[in-house]
Amino acid sequence: MIARNLGLATVMTLGLALSAPLARAQTLADTLVAAYNNSGLLEQNRALLRAADESVPQAVSALRPILNWSANVSHSWTRASSASSGFTATTSRSTALSLGLSLQLLIYDFGASKVRIDVAKESVLGTRHNLIAAEQQVLLRAVQSFFEVRRATETLTLRQNNLRLITQELRAARDRFEVGEVTRTDVSLAEARLAAARSGLAAAEGALNRAKLEYRAATGVVAKGLTSPRSLPGLPATVDAAMMAAARQHPDVLAAQQNVTVAELNVTLADLALRPTVNLNATYGLTENLNNKGYSSGLTVGIGASGPIYAGGRLSSLQRQTFAQRDAARSNLHVVVDNVQRNAGNAYSDVLVARASRLAGEQQVRASEIAFRGVREESTLGSRTTLDVLNAEQELLQARADLISAQIDEYIGAYALLAAQGRLTAAHLRLGVQIFDPTAYYNMVKDAPAGLSERGKRLDRVLRKIGKD
């Protein structure tokens, strides 16, 4: 009796806990907004994109003049003895200050620097696609956690109703046992089913707690009265359309294409490494003797060319390596296209299976409800046993649980299909968020602003603010 009372108290407490947050219900859109705004994975990939953006100005800087300065203060102390001084030891001291400026400017390198800039730009585009892939990962995880909470919540409600129903059946079996209509066996069967119902309720409570923890990890907020969307997202008409869309716009495919372009450019760079480079060099130096007024200064300007003759086979090896990397990138593109098309096809099939299961589940639930009411009515007339009633109730419980899972699987499958096509993004879903602009930072740094310029100072303030946030 104590255990039964504790179980009923738990059911009542959970019922209140589930009904209280309804006034502050969260929609799927709210969930996706929270995940987009609170994701550490997105912040990480945005920082990686900023780092990739900086490779462009670094490549551009190779075409700019390079100006360096140097300063040196030296003090010398000398003690010497020689025949000219009658072998008398003499001591001399001097202090000198040297200042220097050097300028270096690349004049011609057969286009190698331009190719390096192109490599950096293509790498940036690939990193942008990786950011979109991370965004899809974050949003899909949020979708899955949202519907898993819904699944666990509805399953828990179903288990609570099942516990109340089995309790009523047990009470009825005991009443009928008291008047001699059923045997002790019927009462024991009902008691066993009640214990199983309590076990199922405890498992449902644990599943809901785990689902809520995953929801918080995926979105950064606590799940409160989640309400399912009214309709599924728009889906392609055929599986072929889904696979074609995936091959055309999935971020993994686009990133793989950029990798192929980078690999081909690296082949060009390896060829250009065998060519000479021409540089303009200028040096100005000033040396002043601090012990007197003596000084010297000079300016040297020259044009020099240099190139490899023999590097121990290293340059040839680098060429062969870039050829192999290019071939690997091309092959990887085919692999990625095949994978995303297969994933899109599987996701489309999963949606169809879940939809068929939902339709069949609705029919099964209707039939099970009619069967359960009929068996229970026949039981009151004595033509059915308590076991028949319990079995019918169990079949109805299972049918309802299967229907819940099929409904949830259809929603998850629909959004997984969006992700498989590369369309599960904040922009495509039109979420109420400030969409991250991947070009904003790039446009600020692409021209390689100097640190002392106004734009460089503004960049420094922006990055320091990001670091504090």
C-alpha cells in the first residue's frame, strides 16, 4: 500500500509539473533560435572562419613593400701593446650608435604570389561551407532534442493514464473477487500488470529527464511546455529530386569542390617554385661615434634575382606530392557526392516509412480502442476474463506508444531530410535571428590593413569585444 501511494503521488507531482509550464510554451522555432544564438560550436567555427579570412591579407602582403628598422648601441674597450708605442700598454674606448632602415619589394615572381592569394580565397570559401555544415549540425541536434522531449513527454502522459487505468482494473477485480465472480488469479494478474505499469512509468520519467538534459545541452535553455509545429516542412516531390538537391547545394559537396580548386592551385604553385624571383632591395644606415662627432651614413639600392638550381630533390618531391593531393581531392569529391546523395535518399525513405507507420498506427489505435471497450464490456457480462481485459489494454497502450513514435519520427525525418539536402539553415528556415554574415569580417581585412591604420584599430576593437563576449 505504501509503494502504491508513492507511485500515485509521483504521478500527481509529474502531472502538475507537466501542466505548469504550458503558460510559457516553446515552439520549434523558439528552440532553433536558442540553439543558433547559444551554440559554442557555431562560435568556434566562426572564429575558424575569421582565422581563414586572415590568410588572404597575409598573401596580399607579399606584394607590398616590406620595411624594417634596426638599432644597435655598442661599446668597445681595447688594451694593446706594440713596438710603435714602445711596448707601452695603451687603452682605448669607443661607443657607437647604429641605425638602419631596409626596404624590400617583390618585383616579379611569375605570378606565384597571385596564385597564393587565390589559394587563400578558395580556402576561405571552403571554410564558409564548413560553417554552414556546422550550422546544420547544430540545428538538427536542436530539432532532434525538441522532438525527443515531445516523445518522452507524451509517453510519460500515456504511462500515467495506463497506471490509472490498471489501478481501476485492479480495483474492479478485487471487488469482483469479493463477490466470487473471479478468482484470486485474476486479482494477481491485475496486481502484476500494475507493478509493470509502475516500472514503465519510472522508465518514462527517466527518459524525459535525459531528453530535457539533451535539450538544454543542444539549445542552452530549459525545455518548458514544448508545442509541436502544425505541419511538416516542405519536402521534395521525389527521392531523385532530394538527391539532386543534395549533390547541388549540400555544404559538404561545396567544401569538397573548393578543396579540389585549392589542390589544383597548389600544383601550379609547386611548378612556379622552380622559377626565379626578382626583388628590389634598399638599405640606409647611420653610424655615429658617441665619443666624438664622427659619423658615417650610406644608402644602398639594388635589384636582385634568385632561383633554385639544386635543392636535393625536395622541389620535385613537392611537385609529385601536390599531384597526388590533387588526385585525392578529386576522388574525395566523388565520394562526398555519393555519400550526400545516399544520405538524402535514406532520409527520404525514412520519412516515407515514418508516414506509413503513422497512418497505420492511427488505424491500429482506433481498432484497439474499439477492441478494448468491447472486451471490457464483455468482461462485465462474464464472457471475458480479467486477463483478456489486461491484454486488450496492453495492446492499446502499445498501439498508442507506436503512434507517438511514428509521429515524432516523421517530424525528425523531415528535418533530417532538409539537412541532407543542405537546407537546414537559419536563412532557409527564416528564423527570427540576426543571420551571421560570413563576408563582413573578410571585407574588413581582405586589403591587408596595417595595424596602425584606422581600419586596423577598428578591427582590434572588434576582436577584443568578441573576446570579452
